[in-house]
Amino acid sequence: MSETALLIENRGPVAWLTMNRPEAMNAINLDMIALYEKYLPEIAANDSVRVLVITGAGRAFCAGMDLKQVLESGNVPAGEKDILDRLCENVLGPLRDFPKPVIASLNGMTLAGGLETAMCADLVVAAESARIGDAHANFGVYPGAGGAAVLPRLVPLNVAKYLLLTGRTLTATQMQHHGFVNEVVADEALFDETQALAEHISGNSPLAMRRMKEVANRANDGSRDTALQHEQVVFRKHLRSWDLQEGIAAFGEKRKPQFQGR
């Protein structure tokens, strides 16, 4: 296994995962998935890390899955997970429900499985030059990791269909207009702007953020009343937390709170 397909670097309270196959536009292969499987639990369990950032090396964030390995999935022995199973169950699922805020920092082309990866993030920061699209239709491929199922939850339905059916890309600014991208920044400022946003978020209560993510992620699964009831249940539980008491005390004492995530 190549240990360089996915790089990890901690910068203060922020962990950066960089997809590092620039010669292949960071196409997701088994080596990369294996490293995601290794690093994600480590980052989740590391209390000194408050925010996770995912980005890519070179001119692409990620152009999708390694199609050669996808085709080879038919040779996986019965009962074993193929590349798509491992991506969905061991990478994208955990990213979507990650207990800490996740930022996708789009440095370039973001296509197919790359888009599906970015869709798992809580926030998206994109370089001005980034292009974003589904692209499966261009190769007769069907999206198997959320492209058709989740994208319409994140952008207007007609925009999702446009990306799915045409295979074309949109600019970072266009995708910001459609609500997918939170911030568009100059290419040369992408790292610094993403790090600054992550550090700002890292100062908030880890416990409150984890609980807000949990409620927000489930908000569209049922009715508004069900979502409100869930929020109330979590709110009552949160009243007993150390972080809430610390936040209130810090407000009264006019100081910065020191949250502990409990």
C-alpha cells in the first residue's frame, strides 16, 4: 500500500487530509481508502483536533474514483467489500457523520466521487478557479456514492439534474450562488482562508457543535415537528453539560471560554 496517497498534517487544532495522487487528479483508489480508514478514527478520537479539513494536491480536489479499480471490483471474492462498498461505508459515511466539523477545501477540479466526497463536508471553501460537477454521465457511469441521492438535498433540484444529466461543470461562484459553496477565495489564499475559518470554528464548544451537527443532519429526514422535537431532546441533555456552564460563566466574566467538549 502506498502511504502517500493521503497525507495527514496537524496544524494546531486543525487536521488536514490531502488527497495526494496529483498525476491522477487525486482519483480515489484502494490505497487512499485504506488511509482514510486509518486516519478518520484517529482524528475523531484525538481531543486536540477540533476541525478536519480535506483538500487535494495539484490541480484537482478529486476527479472521482479510479475507474480501473471499479471495474476490477467484479473480481472481489464473495462476502468481501469492493472499492465502492469501502468508500461508502468506511469513508463517506463516517465523514458525513463525523463528530467534528469537516471543511472541504476545493483547490481545483471536483468531479464525480470528488463531488460526493465534498458533499459529506459541513462547509465548503473553494478557490476561484475550481470547477465543480458530477461528470458520471460523460463516461456512462452511474453515481453510487450519493450523486443522485444526496445532491438534490444540497442544491435546487433543477441544478442537481443539470449537473447529473449534462456532465458539465459549474464555477465555484456559480455553486456558491446555488448554496453548495460557502466561501469563494483567491487561489493563492485558499489554504490561509480555510485554516483561518477552521481555527475560528475550533474555538467553539466541541460538544455543542457535535450535537448541532447531529440534529441538522437528521432535520430533513422527517417532518418539521419531528426535527423540533429532536432538537428539544438534545437541548435538555445539553443543559447538563460542562461546556454550557463554562460558556455562561465566561460571558459573565467577559473572558474567552475554555471548552472541554463535555
